[in-house]
Amino acid sequence: MRFGALISALGAASVLAACASSPTSRFYTLSGPSSAGVQSTAAATVPFYFELAPVDMPQQVAKNQLVVQTSPAQVKVLEEERWASLPADEVRRALSADLTQRLGSIDVYGTSRAESATVYRVKVNVQRFKSWPGAQAVIDAVWSVRAAGADAVLTCRTVATERVATGYDALVDGHRKAVDEIASAIVSGVQSLTALPASAKGSVPRLPCPASAGVTNASLR
């Protein structure tokens, strides 16, 4: 009996020791200071609405674990360093908060609204989401803005590259700043469309993308 009790005690101690030594996962989010200051906007005060569709993300990084570059041809999946939600959801949530704040508008994607309301539909396709710890965070995105019911669509590409210090907190902050840069470009795109006369929104000449070192490939059709 004493021997059995001793074995049980040793087994329990081993389990506790193993639990104590297990690595602890850390969770990161792109919802940070840039979106924390968003103020609530009364529906009666917004000049228009916008709909931000779900963001497309490369399959290589479409997972909860952080995927970091170790060389131009190799990546490493970090089991203990994780996103609070999938990267596509993190980018969409941060973009929506940024656009809400900067446009003084409301994201009505998936929400009922008045048929007569002016709505700008925003679509973002992230083609590269690169994470180089201690070097840079890169988000290469093609995005488009279209007024609901209009034929004209502005399509642009933004390559946001942010230098980052060492550490995963700095890497995530770099991606947050990259999202901010993309949001700024989209805001300029929306403002370009809102400035068009009503008679020109169905068929207009080529409209340039927002002036930015990271924005290229403009088209309006």
C-alpha cells in the first residue's frame, strides 16, 4: 500500500512538473492604438456607409500561429506565438476600425440598411503578408472601391513595408502600421469617388490611385 501510494505521489508530481514546464502561448492582435480611439458615430451624421468584405489572405499564413521568414525561401511556424484570430479576420477588423474613424462612417457589411443610402463597397486581397523578425513587416494588398449601383470601380495596389525592431511585439506593431497605411490609401480612394459629380459615376475617365510611394497600378473602369 505504501509503495503504491509513493508511486502515485511521484506520478502526480511528474505531471505537475510537466505542466509547469510547458511553454505558454502568447496571443497578438492588430486591433491596437490606431483603432482604440475610434469614436461612436451616430447614424444620422454619416454622409455615407461602407461595406468592407472579408479579406483574402495567402494560404501560407492563414493560420493562428505566426509564420515568420527565416530566409527568402524558408518560413517557420511559431506554435507559442499566435494571432488572437485568423490573420484575415485581424486585418479586416483593424481596417474596418481605421476606415470608420477616418471616414466618419459606419461599416454596414452584413447589416441591413436603407436602400436609398449611399454605400461604398471595399474589397481587399492581401497577396503577401511577410513577417521578418528584427527586419520588416510587409503587407502587399490589391484593393478596390466601388459605389453600390455604379459601374465605376477604383482598383489599386498598396505595398506597405515597415521596418521593425527585434521581438514579436515589434513585428505585430509593424503589421499594424502597414494596415494603417493601406487604410489611408483606401480612404483617399473613397474620397476620390465621392468627389466625382453624380453624372460621372457611371462612366468616367481613368482616375489615378492615391499619391503614395506604396500605391501603384491604378485603374478606374
